[in-house]
Amino acid sequence: MAGAKEIRSKIKSIKNTQKITKAMEMVAASKMRKAQDRMTATRPYAEKMRNVICHLAHAHAEIKHPFMVEREVKRVGYIVITSDRGLCGGLNVNLFKKTVSEMMVHHDKGIEIDVVAIGRKAVEYFKRRGANLVAQASHLGDTPHIEELIGTVKVMLDSFAEGNIDELYLVSNDFVNTMTQKPVVSKLLPVAGPDDAQLKHHWDYIYEPDSKVILETLLMRFVESQVYQGVVENIACEMSARMIAMKSATDNAGDIISSLETMYNKARQAAITQEISEIVAGAAAV
Amino acid sequence: MLIQVDIVSAERDIWSGQATMVFAPGEMGELGIAPRHAPLLTRLVPGEVRVRDENDEDTSYFISGGILEIQPHHVTVLADTAIRAEDLDEAEALEARRRAEETMADRRSEMDYARAEAELAEMAAMLETIKKIRNRKR
């Protein structure tokens, strides 16, 4: 059995760790609340944007924008959103698993893949895997601004407009509730419209100045807003995942401490017993 | 007769409610939108969106550009939060691409990478603090 002193120092170090995990849990909990508020604040824009796009898809537009036309798929683009920091349970790992399984489907068909990584973890992961990383953004902080993402998204949009990629996917975590986050893959481009046959009445917007420019702007904003929403949601996911992970780490530390304390008491008891028996034996010898 | 108005930006909900009339700075000139306006899509230039309520009182919201969608009983203003310009976007895109290339080209030992990263994180934190202090002074 280890000496009492060693056990005591072990307990001390675990208590320190526990303090840290406890603090991280509380920080994550308070950040999560803010992140959730932000998530609800950004939702209306994404929703309204989707509405407008939906109206647009139903309108009998005079031209079809390239972003709305399906074409043969030779190369696809992925925008993958992860957190900057680790210590948040299986959040990023699950997302990568999902991404890789999706990518394998494309890979097996001989379709090439371009990746845009948002968040430090994604950058590191795809670098290690040797993926074709075309753009990246990281260190967005807890309050990301859409300005920081515009460039990164534009790389993919340009690539799509030039015909380098034929489909664009977004991979991010969906915030179900505090306990559950689900990695989801959604298709951003081309924007799917209903068939012409389904349209009941033919109407179209008045476009000022002309439809091409507006559609271009609108679809760009649409993709940007979806990515931004993904980033904001991912932060809420990260914080809640971290809170849960740190809570269980704190609980585990507590368990270890209590078992070590039992061990320490036993060791102490053994030392006292030994001392007494030595004294008794010494006294008997006199 | 009223028209439903929603003014939203990517980062937050700005205003939504009923109005009798809405004025918005369209790219081709200011638009006055009354209920039952024809469906219209236009880009907005930086300026103010004025909303007139039932009591004939105007409320103004500044926007730095965006998109305006009009349906007969519904007006949606999708406001930009950032100042947008084609060349500005282009510069951002180049920057993002350069970062990725740098990462891919960086084949030095993990140790170097870790150190560089730590330094970078520190600089970022420093910048953040400077920004915060500046904001406070303002």
C-alpha cells in the first residue's frame, strides 16, 4: 500500500483538477445561456431569408440563376463548422465521423471534395487528413460577426459560380437541447426549387434594377446567413457539451477523491497500529 | 389597412409589427410602400427605413444596405450588419484562402506548430483586450 503522504498529495492534485473542471463547468453554463440567446436572435433572419427564397422559387422567374440549377456532380464542396477549443466531450469527434461518412459516399463515386474549415479543430483535423482545404476561418470567439465569415464563404460561392464545384454542403451541429447535439449535413447549393408543373399561378416579382443582380445578392446572403446561423448554433452546442463534459469530470474527480480518502484513512490507521504494536513490543522487552 | 413589416439583420431581430406605410432607400431611389403593393425585390442602399404606424407617427431605423422583399401584405427588410462592397468581399476571400494555403504548406514539426499557435492565441487575446479597452474609452 502506498504511503499516507503520497496519497495525500494525490488527493490534493485531484482536488485542484476538480476545482478547474468545476470552474469550467460554471463558465460554460453561463456562456451557454448567452449563446442560446444569440442563437434565437439570429434565427428570424435565417427564417425570413428562407421564406423569401421559397417565394422566389415559387415565382415564375424570368431567368434561372446558376445557383438554382442542378448539374452533373464532379466535385463537391463542404463547409465544416467546429469549435475552436476542445474539452467539449464528443462534439467535434461525432461531427467528423458524420462528415467523413458523407464524404466517403462521394469519394466512392469518384467525386472530388473541397473543404472549407471553420473553427480550429476542423482546420487541424483536415490538415492531418490531407484534405483539400481551400479556405479557413478560426478564432471567431464567443460572439462571431458575419463579417468574419464573408470571405470564407465567398471562396466557396465563387468556386460554385465558376463551376469548380457542383454542390455545396454545410456540416454543423444542430442544437436539440442542452443534453443533445446532433451533427447534420445540409445541402446549400444548388437551391432546390419546385417543378414548374407544380406552380398554380404564374407571377413574378418586379426586380429593381434587374433580376440577375438581385438574385445573386440574395442567394449569396442566403448561404452566408445559413453558415452564420450554423456557427452561432455551434457555439451554443459547444458550450452545452462542455458543460456536460465538465460536470461529469467533476463528478468523477469527486468519486476518485472519496476512494482515495478511504485509502488514506486505512493507511493512517495501519501506521498508528504499527506504531502502537512497536511501542508495546518495546515496553515488553524492557 | 395595415401592412406587416419585419426588419431583421443577420445578428438580431430589429423590429417587426404593423404599419400603414413604409419608406425604404432602394437602389433606384426611395420607395414608398403602401399595403397591396405589387411583389417586388430590390437591393437597399445605406440609409434609413421609415415605418409609419396607425397614429401617423414615423420611426426610423438606420440600415447599411440589404435586401427588400415586398409581398402585397408583407414587407421584409433583410438588413446587412456589415458594410459591404464587392472589392472588400474579394479581399476577405483572398485572406481566407491564404490562411488555408498557409496551413497546408506548413509541414514543420508539430512542436513548432504548437508554439506558433500558442503565440498566435496570445496575440489574439491581446488584440481582443486592446479592442475592449478602446471600446470602453469610447
